[in-house]
Amino acid sequence: MDLNEIKKLIQEEKAKIIITDPNGISLIVLDYEEYKKIKGIKTTKEEVKDESPKELEGESLKVDDLPF
């Protein structure tokens, strides 16, 4: 099974892949949209924009704004 087949399975079937090690479950792989639902992350640009501080409206992202 290649990565594209795995992605298709996860997206279409809403499948979750559980990866275990000797200590138990270590990772769970799921569709990003499903993850956003679980975490309550808003998905539309309008909803995200509404949360932006007013003083940052119209400002462009700069290289210095990146976290590295």
C-alpha cells in the first residue's frame, strides 16, 4: 500500500491508523479535517479572520515573523 492509497483510505473512509509500540499506542493518524473537528479549529477564512486582532489587519507577513 503506498502513501496515496493510505491518504485516500483515511480521507474517504474517515479511517484512523493506530501505531503501537511495546509500551502501547504511540501515534494515531487521521484526516486533517477530522482533527480540526476534534480540536474545534475553525475552517473558513471568514471565521479565522474574525479572530484576528484589529491592529494587525492589513499587515503583511514578514520573514522575521516566522518562528525560526
